[in-house]
Amino acid sequence: KMFEKAAENFETLTELIDDDETIHYNLAVSYQKLGQFNKAVDSCNKAIELNKDYTEAYNTLAINYFQLGQTEKAVETLEEALNKNSFDQNSLFNLANIYHRNNNLKQAKKYYETAYTIKPCTPELIYNYSLLLLEDDDFEKAQTIVENGLTEFPQEATFYFLYGNIEKHKENFDSAIERYLDAIKLEPEFIDAYLNLANTSFLLHNFSDAEKIYLMLKNENVEDERIDHSLGVLALEKNEYTTAEKHFREAILKNNENADFHIGLAEILFAKGDFKNGWNEFNWRFLKNEFTNQKNKLPNKLSDLNDKKILIYEEQGIGDTIQFIRFVEEIKTPNNNVTLSVRNELHDLIADLNFVDEVVGNFADISKYDYVFSLMSIAPFFIQSASDIKPVENYIDAKVRKNLKDKVHTKVGICWRGNRYPVHNRKRHSEIYNFDKLFSVANIQFYCLQKDITKEEKKFISIFNNVKDLSPKINSFKDTAELLYEMDLIISVDTAVLHLAGAMGKDTWALLPFSSDWRWQIESDSSPWYPTMKLFRQSKAFEWGNVFYNVKKELEQVVKLK
């Protein structure tokens, strides 16, 4: 009502004094506060008409253009303001902010940097500039900007929050927690700080601490869908799928446009075997940044692919590509042409498949293809329930053999670690030191199929006469496949190597965390995706003791029976 009254007063003044630019400008600000952006634009233009050098009016005009979705006009207006005064910090900041919001980080960085050189800086400028640097993975510079900001504004809670985010990225989790607590101390209702505090506790596996914070926010009637989502993720870590699904659905009710919420729900449905509804939710992934530049053209029915040129591009991890490439064989006919777009380390392996005509990199020219879609988009044509998953063996083969010449009773390949990121996926990883329990089993030669072995791990491996490091022989996944062919058994955590062993039809034992990925289902000790695979699950989160105990017992039986 205050701004309504202000607008009325300024409207009256413009009727009495029509040639005062400040009255028109203040009327524009009042309209902006009321969300009447078109009227604000008209009043700003009138103010500028009266004073061509009225910088504040240019900035307000640009902000209102942006609110109306007229981004080009907003940019042009600010560029005009900068032509009149190239050192106007507010114009530089607003122009940077518009580029930032439109995900043009390069241009945003350019204007934030220039604005930052003009002193003094506002807290908002320091915050936005630091935020962009974080998004651009320039963490050292972001830290410098935040530290300088804290020197100038020691009571600014948002700077402690950003500092916490930087420390979190560096995996200095205890320090991150301290910074989030500093932010909350200065601003007790700082919801994002509470959420990041809880999320960091989650990464430290302090699930009870994280849950207390989420529930405290719920009890305080904080209406934020991220709380429901986080509670859902937390429930998944406890293998409480029904509770997790409830929280994900609550998050979606509050914000139906968040793709991550739908993808999370999809993975719960997949784990429960409900692929029909799962695929519908999983389609939300196409709204995420990694898909926004892809121009998908899916067939309505599989027969549409006859006599067509088809480009299929990989998505997500290498393990996903290996798992879902089986469906390419299902759509391949003598009359169509299938090209696969994959990362370089998979080229040689995929090129050997008789159901792929060509392999290209990740920047293929899509204009020459009739159909273009992602690899996982084929699956819904074949899988609507868990019972639809057909056991397929040997759909990937190694055409050249490594011919390991060791004359041993049993050859066992091992892999204990996958990609380090995202951080939360490290729950899948074990350590080479856990395998020492297996190395005592007689008549077995163990082969390390890990590509990236540390100096400490190499030193540990060298202690055992029956363990060999094959990492020097591995330069691509084709090399890995050729080595896998030589093995009698593969024992691996959830990595691309595990999927490759399963796809080759090798006897494979999967070492899974307590809360495993959706494709391993919920409690089964076998996999419908890989019929030659046996699953060994943690009985308690982050503890591998029972897994290796059970693996050792079975391994001893394998040796006896061979």
C-alpha cells in the first residue's frame, strides 16, 4: 500500500510538473515495486527524454525490460548508459547480472571484473561476482574476493555462506560447517545456510545431524521444496524407499519444474521395478543443461527407423553407456545406419560391435541424420516392467586377447574405485587394503584392473606375490575388455569395469554399498541386466567387512570346485 500511495502521489506531481525527470523516475520506481513493469518503462523513458545523462533511469529501465523478458532491450539500454559513463559501477553490475542470469558466464565475468575494480564495492556486487567465479570453477579467485569482502563487511552473512561453499568444494567439510554456522549466527533465518550445513553433514555421513536440521526447518514451517528433496535423499541412504518416494513427491508438489526432483523419483521407481512410470519421470532429464543443446528426434515406433540414418549419443556415465548399448542391437536392421556418439576412451571398444556402423565424437553434425536421440531413450520401447528385462550375455566381446601367460589355477581381476566425483558416489568405492582378506586364498592370481593406481597402492600391492598391477597395459576400455576376457572371475565395486565384465558375460561379483544404485534393485543378490553377475551388499552403510567376509568364503569354494 505504501508503493500504491507513492505512485498516486507521483502521478499527481507529474500532472502538475511534467518536466522534472526525478518525479518521473520516482514514479517508475514505484511502478516497479508494484510489478507494473510496462508503466515503469514508460516513466523511465520520460525521465531519460528530459535528461539524456540520467544514469539511474537507464538502469531502472533496463531492469524493467528484463522483468518483461525483453533481454536484448535491457542489454542495449545498459550499453547506452555505459557509452555515456563507462565507469558507472551500477550499469556494469546490472549488465553482468543479466548475462549471469542468462548463463553467459564469459560476458558476465567481464563486466563483474570491471565493476569490481571500481571502489567501493557493494556487498551485492561482491556476492554475485564470487558466485559466478564458483560456477566457473575459479575457486581460488572466488576465495580471494570473499576474503576481501569479509574484511570490508565482517557482518555480511552471505560472505560466510559463500566461504562455506568454497570450503565444501575443496572437501574441507569441517571448515565449511564452521562457515555456515558463522552465517547462521549473523542471520538466524538464513535457510540456504541451514540447508548447506545439513548437506555437508550428509557428505560427512553424519546423517542424524543432517536429519535434525531438515526436520527442524520443517517444524518451523519453512516451505522449501529442497527440504523435502533432501529428506528423500536421506531416506534412500537408509534404504527406506517408501519414505523416500513420499518426500520426493512432496517436493514435486511444491515445485513441479525441478528436473532433479523428477529424476530422483524416477530412480526410486526403477529400483522398485516400475519402469513404466519411471521413464515418464526420467524424461525430465532433458531439461537439464547437458541436454539443452541436443535436438532430439525420437521415432514414434521402432519400425520408423527402417532405412534411416540414426545418431545415438551417450548420456551420463560410461557404465550407463555399456549397460544400455544392448538396445542398439535391438533396433539395428540390415537397412538402417546406426552411428554412436561417445567419448574418446570408448571409441575402440564400440567400433568393434557388429551392430554399430560408425563411431563419432561428442560433437557430431546432426543435420545428416533422420533421427537423433540419447542412448537411454531406446530402453522404454523394450522395458516397461522389471520382467521385461531380458538376460543378454556377451553383447560386448574383446576381439583381440591379451594372452596373459601366467600358468595359475584361477585368475581373478579386481577393481576397487571409480570416478571421485560426485563426492557422494564415493560410497561405492572400497580400498585395495580391504582386498588383502582375499589375497590369502590359495591358488589364485589376482590382477588389478584399476587404471589410476596411487603410489601408496602400488607399494601395498608389491607386498603380495599373487597380485599383479595391470594398469600399464590399460589405455582404453578396449584394453580393459581384452584383459577381462582372460579372467576366470572379476570382483569389482560399482564402476564401468563392473558393467563391462557383465556385458561380456564374465563371471562377475559386484561389491555394492548399503544404498546402491537403482539398477541393482533393492535386495536381490542377482541382476536381471547381467545374468552372470552376483551381488554382494553391505549390511551396514559404509562398512565393507561383511562383504569381504562373504566374498572370501565364496572364493574359497570356487577354488575347491575348480
